[in-house]
Amino acid sequence: MSLRPLTPQERADALTKAAAARTTRAAAKDRLKSGTLTIGELLRAGETDDAIARMRIVELLEALPGIGRVRAAAIMEQLGIAASRRVRGLGIHQRRALVDFIDDKQPGPPR
């Protein structure tokens, strides 16, 4: 089954929509990195924001300070989350496990 060719206007609209989604995801990752957004808040935002819902969990983890590719893969394996999983695809138990794990491992605000 092949897709029908897009008109130039449809192609331009799709490119604009894709660019907006990438910008939204990049802003969310920047906020995670700076600490102004928590994992729980981002997961809740994914329930209403389609761009956030399509973010891969591994990208979300790699955006956190001190977590790179290897550590992100290890965390996902430990929590039983597939490498290809996206925010929208997490089950309730996986969400809770991810939030709890990150909350336990990340340093809190200074007292």
C-alpha cells in the first residue's frame, strides 16, 4: 500500500507541524536539564500534548543531568521499559516506577 502524493500545501503544513513538535520536545528536554520540569510533570503533559507523547523515553532520560546513553539504557532495562517506548506507550506501573526511580536518584533542592 503506497501513500498518496502530498500537494505542496500539505507538504508545507506537515513540515511546519513537524518543526513545531521538535521545538516543543527540545524545550521540554531543556527544562528537564535545568530542573524546572520534573519527570512526573512531563509524563502528565504527554497526556494532552501530542508532541510530548511522541518523545522517546530514552531521550527523556538522556536529557537529565548525569544520565547518558549507557545509564539510560541500564535504567530502562532495570525498570522493564523497552528501548523503543515513547511517553504515550508507558503503562501506569512503568510511569510510577520511572518517576520513583528518578526521584530517588536525582538530588533534591538544597535545604
